[in-house]
Amino acid sequence: MTSKDLKRKFKFYEDKISSLWSKKQRVEALLYMSLLVELFVKEAILTFEKIIEGAAVQHHVNFNPRNLYSREDIENQPLGYLIKILNTYTKDKALIKMLTQFSKTRNKCIHKLLDHEMKDVHKDLKDFNKFYYKLMIKLMQLNVKQMDLVHKSFHHMCDDCFKKMLPRQIKL
């Protein structure tokens, strides 16, 4: 997914989130927040894979992340699992901490919704939108840094090496 695609999706969902939040439909807004956070985390993981694959090809090393986990694993796993994968790729412990807090709050409010009264859930989510926006800023900053790294990882590679190594590294 390109940066433009991510921005377009962010704008689309952000409009929904803002509208729901202003109507005090916090749980519904949280669902859309979760969709966006998961989308950005998945994209971060896939982009880190590209960066590592580029570096591996450049240094004549066979690396295939599909040997570690499948693309389907990434698409179908809960946010907690995605955070663990992302944690292996990034040094940004503050981001991981924020993602973990987001996941815990989401789980408390969504997965245990039947165990709580709605007023308690709304109370827990009172200023959650501010936290969410800080988290999204960090995820977007990561995306920008990754785009620079993708460019650098693939920019200085000889074409013959790239053509020989890439088919061995990536299962299509």
C-alpha cells in the first residue's frame, strides 16, 4: 500500500471517527480507531519486511519473512500478536508501549463490553481520542521513516543481483 493509499484510508476513517466521537458514540468510534491502528501496524510490519529484504539482497543474503510467518498470519491475527511482531522490528519502545495500552483499553471496552455498564465504558473512553491521535502521529512518523529506508534499501542495489536474489527470497 502506498503512502497516498494510507492517507486516503486515514482521512476516510478519521471523518467517521470524528463524527461518531462528537455524537458520543465512543464504542463505535473505538472500532474505527482499531481498524486504523491495525492497518498502520500491518503496513509497518510489511514495510519493515521490504526494508530487510532490500538489505538482504544488497548483501547477497537469502531472507524470506514467510519462513517466520505467513502474510495470512499478519492479516488474521489480533492486535496483540501484531504488536509482538512489530516489536521485533522497531526500537521505538514508546510506540510499542502506546500500542499495548491502546490494545488493553480496546480489549477492556470491546471484548468485555457485556460485563460492564455502558456508562463505565464511556467513562474509560472519555479522553481516549487524545491518546489515539498521539498514537496515530507516532505510527505516521514511523511510516515516513520507513519510506525513506525503503528508498535507501533498494536504491544502491545492482540490477543483476536484484534479479537473481529476489525470486529466491520472495514466494509469490
